[in-house]
Amino acid sequence: MGWGEPKWTPADLDGDEPRTLLDGEYNVLSFSADGEYLLGDRYDLEASEPVPGAARVVPVQGGDAVPVTLGEVTYPAWGPRGHAIVYLASPGTVRVVGRPGGEPKVLHDAPRLTAASLDEIYWVRGAIVVGTGEAPVVLTLSE
């Protein structure tokens, strides 16, 4: 597997043959907290920014990849439990979907939170931290 044409292929711990989950050039990967889904996103290394709308989720046990949601998705991050995903939508809106492919809900809207000023989103129990080039924004969540 070369860097020019990545294929993400986890192998079972017992040494079975690896299998392809996502075809394409996904260079940012993360598993849901329960390990049931793999989130793949694209990051343009030359421009040093995410590729809007490229985020896809695929079941680890097999199935088709689906977009996180319709519309622009940048910097997606899994919730600390379940299958919810938080992401930045343009311009500067932090949204969440309860499951891959679900309907988005707006959590926060701030014009200063743009993809160009964002470093990353972290979701921990009770809070979402949006890291920016300035001071980070902390969104406190109620259960």
C-alpha cells in the first residue's frame, strides 16, 4: 500500500486476511466509541485544510459508506458514546447528527468559527471543544 493510493484495511487479531473498508484517499480516520463504524475524512495536504463534504462513515462489519450528512462537513469528530458526530458547517456553525446520515442540529453559530481558523473539534463527555487559531471555544452540553 503506497501513500499515493491508500486503502484502509484493518485485519482481525487472529491474522485473517485484511479487507477494504473505504476506497479512496481518506487520510483522517477514526472509529466510533463502540468500534462499530469507521469515519473517513479527506484533508488537502497542499492547502492545509479539510475537503468540505468528503467525510464518509462505513460499518466495520461491512456495508456501504454514507456521508456524515448532506451539506458541507468539515472537521468531523465522534461523540464520546453512541454514533453521534459533531462537525463544522460553513460559515462557522457547529452542528451534530445523532447518527451517520442523520438530520443535523445546530449547536452553536459564530461567524468567527470558519474552517480557515479552526484547528480541530474534540467531543468529550459534557462538552465540545472547538480549537481555533485564537482562544478555544468550549460548548457545554446538557445530558
